[in-house]
Amino acid sequence: MNKGVSLSAQLQKYFGFDRFKGQQEEIIESVLEGNDTFVLMPTGGGKSLCYQLPALLQEGTAIVISPLIALMKNQVDAIRSFSTEEGAAHFLNSSLTKTAIQKVKDDVLAQRTKLLYVAPESLTKEENIEFLKNVNISFYAIDEAHCISEWGHDFRPEYRRIRPIVNEIGHAPIIALTATATPKVQHDIQKNLGMLDARVFKSSFNRANLFYEVRPKVKPVEQIIKYIKDNTGKSGIIYCLSRKKVEELAATLQVNGIRALAYHAGMDSSTRSGNQDKFLMEEVDVIVATIAFGMGIDKPDVRFVIHYDIPKSLEGYYQETGRAGRDGGEGHCITMYSYKDIQKLEKFMQGKPVAEQEIGQQLLLDTVAYAESALCRRTILLHYFGEHYEVENCGSCDNCMNPKEQIEGKEMVVLALNAVTEVKEQFKGEHIVNILIGNDTAAVKSFRHHEISIFGSGKEYDVRLWNAVFRQCIISGFLRKDIENYGVLKLTDEGRNYLKNPQSFMVVKNHNYEAADEEPTAPQGASAGDPELFKMLKELRRKISQKLNLPPFVIFQDPSLSDMSIQYPTKLEELQGIAGVGQGKARRYGKEFVELIAKYVEERGIERAQDMVYRSVANKSKNKVFIIQGIDRKIPLDEIASSKDQSMDDLLSEIEAIVHSGTKLNIDYYLNDVLDEDQVSDIFAYFREDAESDSLEEAMAELGEEYSEEEVRLVRIKFLSEMGN
């Protein structure tokens, strides 16, 4: 039986598939022939099979080096499920007990184990090196190989030590696999692993079903809420750079009626895995996460991936957007972009080693070029990974759907290529642009480039247009970035030919993304936006308060009425976006208010703002959840305050805000400890019968001789909670 047939039969036998995907078969043959093999295959392409099947077919044990303990466990479980030999796969890492480690070693030495998964940290331990010297190793598989390169999006220094350790343990072929690698990263991986002569297999990076879009980051929370509500029931991931923003955004989505949960590395593992499982099981629609989320997540029907913050590199961006539409169905990739975010990322780099800063800066420049470009996003992305995409209009990115202005750029291209030649092909694009526009920066002066003939020769065009010209020269193949000294521009043969015979060249102008507006905040005072409506709302509140025999401030406070007169909410759902109005209050008292506003808007032909100000949560949303849970569990308030390192005064302010927003809290258990029943009744009666507002000053003037401010505030909380919520 020829090898091709037998490989297909083995695939069926071990994995139950009747055919290979893409280049899997050729890759497996390369490994079985003992070649060093480099595999570049996008997420979902079936990388793991490329080392699992040859490991099962060969004598000895394959050593699989992987950075993710959770993934190791999943793969080991999967292999064991279709192997008759219990010890066919094992992992060796810090999560195992001494007994478990000994069991692994016994199985490996008895040649029962075909795949041994090892974390790079475990590989470097002397005892493991000594153990592996006695093992018959079929080959080494290095998964997530981009971790080797400082230019990769997930660099891990311990990966740089793999080759010396392999040399120490004993020679065997190497297969290196990654889902994202630019030509620079690929070269880095092969060079570091000593496998420049490896057989290279590259799959296309084009994900035809994904739609790429970059939006100006103006009121991003409102944009996101509107998008999710327009796509109800669809699964999505929202990536933020900071844990704090993850929690704030998840809480904001929740209060706006969206089934969302947070996920980041700072959460305890059970909460984190619980949230992940709820997303996989469709108990929630949206996960708001840092980039810690998604490694090894195999949810095929993620319909949108939103980047609240621009990623640090295009590799990271490709990896994260690649989690959308893995079933081949719809996948919408939206990025919120503001140059302010880039400046923040640059600040984070300060204080890091110079080499690391330079790499980070170059990766950021590529990200900025992608975000601001008006060219086809797919073309730019694929070119970044060394793949040419010749289609004129991809039909599934914002720039192709709304083509941008083009201008004749022949003279600019000639000037750009001549400038690269003039500086001896030894400088990066940013430096050459500074020369062309006549910007005598310290770097330009230090190389005396302010004295050369081309200095200032392109000053009639701005930096953005020159950046667009250089980007398009690279994509058209006139220039390339040097691999050894990444970012330095070199002329290609095509570029030299263009200089000899310049042709018409249409340049697409880059976008001008202005700095994002600050996110709006709810009005703090009680000044009305529409005085007439404000007056009508107050009158309605007075009537309802009389009917219900409640003080008006219990129903809605003045700042809430003021916000209504600005926002014109005409539905209960929109009313929940008003300052100080929670879901409970909207349901209990809101119907007559939105009916009045809807009638008012219609009669006067008022055009409401397109985007309602959605309900926001204070930055301390996590703290509020903690407080509510503490009160539910009847933990004394002074203990809640001390556990959060807060004063009692600050804690009561937070509890008041929670109650004003419509959440009902029962603090009777605490009140009964600090006041007797008659005292509580006395203060409660003041607010029920005498108070004209919920003013603490007025209450203290009336009650202050007998009660402390804290006691009055506590009973006021009970009153507002019971009567208003």
C-alpha cells in the first residue's frame, strides 16, 4: 500500500477523519521523513494533527513544547480518548504531584507514551533534561513557535533556550508551528532553532468570511451597545487592554440589558473558567476580555470581535480577530481607533530596555499604518504576513465598501524611492518622511540629513500622505522592509525598474482620525435641558407622589428629571439610561414619564439625538457588586468598609448611590444592632411625613440633637429602599 493511502487510513483509524485538510498530509510526510519542518497555519487550520499523527505512527516519544497548561491537558485527554493505550499521551508541568510525575516518567521509559507535552519552563529543569537524555525521542514539536521571536506578539524568553537544551538532550528533527508569523518572525524562529534549511509550509492567511472595519473611537461605549443591540443573540468577544476597563465595560453592558461577563488573568481561576464555560454554553452572549482570553478557545460561531483598544501589534490583532467566524459563517471585526490610545501604549513602553522599546515602537507603527490606511484592509493584513492579495476590491472591509479619495502619485513615488536610495537604504520610513517634509529632528541632524538635496523636497504634502505613499510602495513591491534590521527600507528590483520608467500611480489618501472625544458623563446638577419639559416632568412627579402618598424625591430625583429633559427617553429601556434610574425604578414609575415625553416629542416635532446616552456604571462597579453581596449575606457594614479599606462615610455614599439607582437593599440586620426600634421609627417617620426633600442638612436640623449624621443616613437608606424601590 503506498504511503498516501496508508496515511489516509491511519488518519481514519486514529482521528476518524476521511481526508486531510490543506497541507496536512505533506507536512506529516515531511516529519515522517525526518526533516526539520516549519508550519505556518492560521487558527483553525488543524496544526496539532501535523505532529499528533506522526507521533502515533513512529517509534519513540515526541516531545511537544507548548506554553499553555490548559491546552496540554485538553490535547492529552483527546489523544487518550481514541488510543487503546492509557499512557499514550502525558504532560509534564508544574501542576503535577510527585507521584503523578513518577507515573509519567515510568510510562515514557516503558515506551508506552507517544506524545509528552512539556512547558518550556519544565524543559529547562536539570532533572527533566537528565531524564529526557534516556528517552528515545522521535522528534520535537514546538507549538506557538512565535513565542521564540521578540518580534512575535507573545514573546517568552524561555523559548529562546529551547535549541541549547535540545542539543544537550540529544538530536532529533524539529517541527515548529505557529498561527501568526511575519517573514521577520519566521526568519527569527528558524534562525534561533537552527533550522534555516527546514521545509516550510505556509497556508493562506486570508479569512474570506471576515469583515474588517476601523471606527473612530468617539463615544465607543454607546457605539458598542448600539451594535450589540442591533445584533441581538449573536456571540461576540470585546477586547480591552486593561483589566479595569474589562470590568467597567462588562458592568455597563449588563446594566443595559446585555448578557455579558468579564474575563482577565486577575480573576480567580474558578470565576474565569466559569465565565468562559458560560460563554461556550451560550448562557451569555458577550465576553469582555483582555488578550488572556481566547488561547485555545474553540467556539466556532463567534459572530463579532470588537477591539475597544487598538492592539499592540498586527499579529495580535490577526490572532484575536481570527476567533470570529471559525465555522465559515459571518464574522465582523470592529476596531475602535484613536491616536490617543497609541500614545498611551507608547507611555507603557517607557522604562523598558531600549531594544524592547524599539521593537514595540515598530510594531505599533505597523498597527497605526493599518488603522489609518484607506487601502483594502485585507490587502494590508495579508501583505504583513508575506502574502500577496491581488483582488482589487475585497468587498468585505470598510475601505473597499466605501472607497476613499485617490490622487495621482507618480511624482511622490519617484521622490520616495529616490529618498530611500539617497540615504543608502539604511533608514526607516519615519526618518525618510521627516527628511522629505523638512522636519529637522535630532536624528535627521545627527546624520546630517538636513544638508542633503532632498531635505524638504516634499514639504507641500503632509506626514499622513507620505506615510500612505510609503505603505503603498511596500504593498506594490517597490520597497521592502529589511528582515535582519526590521523597518529599514530597501529598494526592490521592481522599485528600480519603476524609477527607470515611472508610470501613473494612484495614491489612496489615509484617513484622518481626530483624537477621540471624551466619553459623556451624566449631568451632575439639576439644571434642565428643556425647561418646559422639565417643568411638566416635575408636575407629573408631584401628581404621582400624591397618588402613592410618597415624597416626590422617592420617585425620581431632580437630576434624573433634568437628564430626561436633555435625552428625551421615549421607551422604558431608554429610561434606564438616565442618571439615577435603575431597572426597578423604570419599571415601577417610568411608564407615565416616557408616555409624557413621547407625546411632547411628537407634538413639538423634536428630533432626538441619534444615540441615547446609555446607562453607565460608576468606575467602582466591582465595588458595588461586593457591597450588595455583602449586605445580602448580612455582613456588618463596618466590616464591609474595613475589608475595602474605606471609611464608613464613603461606604454609606456608595450604598446611597446604589439605592438611588433603584436597587433594593435590606440593612435591617445592621440597623437593629446600632439603633432600637423606636429610634428607627422616629427617623423613618420624619422622611415619610415631614421631609420636603431627601436633604441630609434639613434632616439634621430637625433631628440632629438626638441622632448622629450616620444614624440618620442609615435610616434614610432604609426609607428610600423600601418606599422607592
